[in-house]
Amino acid sequence: MTDKTVDNSQTRRAELELLRTLPELLTHHLESRPDMLLYKQYDSRTKEWFHVSVKDMCERVERWRRAFAKLGLARGERVAMLLPNCIDAICFDQAALANALVPVPLHAVDTPGSSAYILNDSQARVLVTNRLLKWKGIRDAEHLPSLKHVVITDEAIEPTVENEIQVTNVDAWLAAGEDAELPPGPEPKDLACLVYTSGTTGRPKGVMLTHRAIMSNIQGVLYNVCPEPTDVWLSFLPLSHTFERTTTYYTALGMGCLVAFNRNIGLIAEDMRLIQPSIMMSVPRIYEKVYAKIQDRLSLRPRYARFLCDWAVNVGWRRFCRQNNVPCRAGFSSIFDPLVAGFLDKAVGKGIRNVFGGRARVFISGGAAFNAQVARFFLSLGIPIFQGYGMTETSPIVSVNKMGANHPNTVGHALNNVEVRIGENDELQVKGPSLMAGYWNRKEDTEAMFTDDGWLKTGDQADIYDHGHIRIKGRIKEIIVTSTGEKIPPADLEQAIETDHLIEQAMVVGEDRPYIAALVVVNQTQWELFAKSLHLDPADPASLMNKDVRNAVMRRIKAATAHFPNYGIPRNVRILAEPWTIDNGLLTPTLKLKRGPIRARYADEIEELYGDIRAQR
């Protein structure tokens, strides 16, 4: 065991590289650092935050292990979890893994029908969830022949039996297992989870990831993210998301960093200020929402304040480019940068950094493409955001930018234990120990994901530059091909449109059509101001179709997309008031557009976009 007097990031990284299975991420700390704090969580009953140490977690996990053992489950059986990010979720996962069971994390924001489908597809024997109402919704959605036990964590319900399914509270369940004997632990080749893809089309598929695959991904990530023992992580992305599981959960646990759980997504801004995270995993949408709020506030400030902010961004961007060897045009005024940089940072940069807690060291953006304008704004003002790339099937990280080589228009270098290449149709292909074992009970789908020589096909078009950085150009299946033969990747275009603070969401269309058009959902606050400026009633649905409104919105879209090729700039727009959400089936649990359902829902509106004579001009 490591000398207790030497405990730094190199020491902990060396320890972690010797581990073989995921339960060891916790237990390897017990001898040398039992009192080290691992988790910080808010107790809604006492209205206070509390901490849990290594020793506390090991004791809790052992109780959960015995409760699972009491059920007599065989090695490799599936157990499902539908919990928010919390200590109970970690106990569930660690206990299941240590007993050689296979966790099946359900999406906390998914529909009851989707959760029921996953329970049946995985043949899960146990479901642990926090609310009885969640269980009732799933129970009523579909017959569940494989499920035998349901455990409720946050409510003191009376144990019952429903259609041969035992439903109980967590305290009674844990107490019943106190005398159970612990089973043998897992091997590296054993499954460590079935993570179901969120599925922008069709039914989700269960991705089989082994202990070896996830451990190799953690070990690869360490050299790009480089966590320190003193780092504090804020966890808010759902643990059903492989991105959050591998990084904030497993990597932080292995390195012995403190992880604080966000109370709820509505309090994310307050929790960032309170927790002051140094490391945080996020999706671009969070940064974009913060950016939009900042821009809204700036729009109400005097002109000199907006000028000062723009100046700070320009000076900061040149500094960032020099530090990261990013090409940047610098005019004559740049010679004054050293003289004004300190003043501008105090006047603008410090305030923006405080929005994120003021201690940001490594903030990662993954799960979707990061808007270039938003990235430039935050990077210029000292928020160290590193864009990365991955997919559930790769455990999930493939690449991520590094300190000193952060190129924000790329997703960074491949991890040191991952190989990448460009295949047919510019497809990025991946090889390495972190690849999935396949899709659960889907042999044909699994075979279709791999080339004849064993490389995983990502479905994304990419470029790999000479210096090793990878640039993702878009999903192959999502590339829009107009009737004139032009090819347009929609994601970058949509992100550009969404930089206008009037527009909350955007989706462009144009497959087999003569030009690109856009569906946009307006920000309600900005829409009220905008409609009133045109002397229209924002509550009147007819205002969305008003000719002057559509022309004005089109001018804003053209301004936001002016740097795109002319054939990629939308020529017509349909304005919508109802947001696209997970609940209405138009977003995945990871907040990606469900393009097929959106096109189906707005088929008439899309047809109108191509019958409008204004766009023919």
C-alpha cells in the first residue's frame, strides 16, 4: 500500500492503474485514507449539507451488498436503478457490482413506458427507486414478468406484494439482509452495466460494458483531465448517462476527490456558487443557457458595459489562443493587451467566473457539439472548458482536449489507449479496450456496428488533423442533402441560430428540398418583448405567423448564420411557442433533438415552409 506520507495525484493515479474492477475504486482507499471525504449531499429534511467518508461508504455499501445477497440473485443477473444522483445511487451501484450483478441505470427523466421497456428487455429482477409514484407509473405501463423486488428509498411504505412482486422500503430491505453471506466479487471480463442508449430513433438498445472496458476508459481519461486530490466535483448530469458515470462518479471515486450532488437542476446556478467546483462535467446546453442569461442581462446594461465586455472577450481570446497555440488574427490594438488585461479581468472576467463558483479548473463539455460563439466567450473570460467526444458504446470517452492544447473547434486528442481512424464516407472509427461487448440480445445490431477488421463505427463524420486533434463534422444519418445536392450538417447551423437570445431551440430541415428552412422555438421572455416591440399580442398564436414577425426573425437568423455558405443559410422560418421537451417526446433524456418525431409532429408546418413564396426569392 502507498506510503501515507506521500499522497498526491501521481500516487493516486499509480494506485488506480493497478485496479482491475470497479468496486476496487472505493475499497482501495480504505486502508490508507479511511476518513477522506467522498460525497457531499443536501438533506431536504434537515435543510443541511452532510458529508460521507470512505469508511462510511464502505459500511453502507456492505449493508446494500448483504441485502442483495439475501435475494439469492445469481451472478450476472440484472438489477435496475431509477434514482437521482445521490449517495443511495452510489451504494446501489457499488453493492451490485461487488456482488457480480449487472446494474441497469434507468433515465430519471424518462417516461414510465420507456422504463418498463428497459426492465423487460434487460430482464431485471430488482428495481430500486426513490418514490412509490414512480414505481406505480412503471407498473401500470407494462406487464413486468421478470421483476420480483421493488425497493423504495425515500418513503416509509408498508411492505406489500403486488402480482408476485415484493415492494418494500429501503430500511426494511437492508435490515432483512444483515445476516446474509457476501458472494464472491466480479472479474474484469464480467458485465459492469447495461446502459440503454437514449434512442433518437426506435427503441433504445442495451450497451454491454465490462469492468475491463470502463476501467481502461478511466485510466485513459486520467491523462487528459488530470484530476488532483483536492479537486471538488459537482454532479448534476444523470448517472444513467455514461459520461457522468465514468467521469464524475468512477474517475472521481478512484482518485479520492470530493463529489457534491446538485440538489436539482433548477438550483444548478446556486449550487455552483455554493459548492465552487473545480471540475464539472456538462452538456453544451447548460453553458448555452448560462450564456443566454448573461447576454440578456448585458442587453439591459448601458452601452459602455457592453463595450467593456466585448473588449474583455477580445483581449482574453487572444491570450487564450497564445496559450493553446490556436491561430488568431491580432490587429494593432493587441499591443495594448498586457496593459489592459488585468483591469478587464477584474471588471468582467472575475464576475463571469463567479457565476460558476470562481474555482473552475477543468470543465468538460460533451454529449453534443459546443457552440463556437459560446465557447469563445467563456474561454476568453477564464472558464476552462474542454470539449470532448464519446459515445455509450466506447465507455464512453474517445477524446478530449488538454490543458495547453485546447482547440475549441475540435474534440481534442484520442485517449492514449484509444486508436482512431477515418473510414469510408469520412466516418470516425475507434478501436481499443474500452469498446462495448455488444448490444444486449441484439447480435445483428452489434455486428452492424463493427467493421470486418474490428473497428467500431461511430456514425460521425470527422477530420483528424496532423497534430492529432479530431473535429466532428456531424452525424452521417443527420447530414441534410438538398435537392440541389448540397450537404449541410445541421448541428452547427442550429447552434448558430440559437445564439440569438430570442431563439430557445432550433431544428433545420431541407432533405430533398430546394433550400434549408428552420423550425424555431422562441424564448418566452424575449418573445414577449419582441412581439410588443412590433405592437403585437405575444399571447395570440396568430402573432407567430405574422408576416412582419417572420421577416424580422429571418433577418436575425441570417445574421447569426452569415458565416455559413450561402446554400446552408435558412431561407424560411416557422416560429413555435411550445418547447421541445423529454415529456412531449421531442428530446432524448440527454437533451438531443428527436428529429424524426419533430418532423412528424410538424409535418404541416414544414410543408408550409416550402410553399411560402417569400422563400423562393
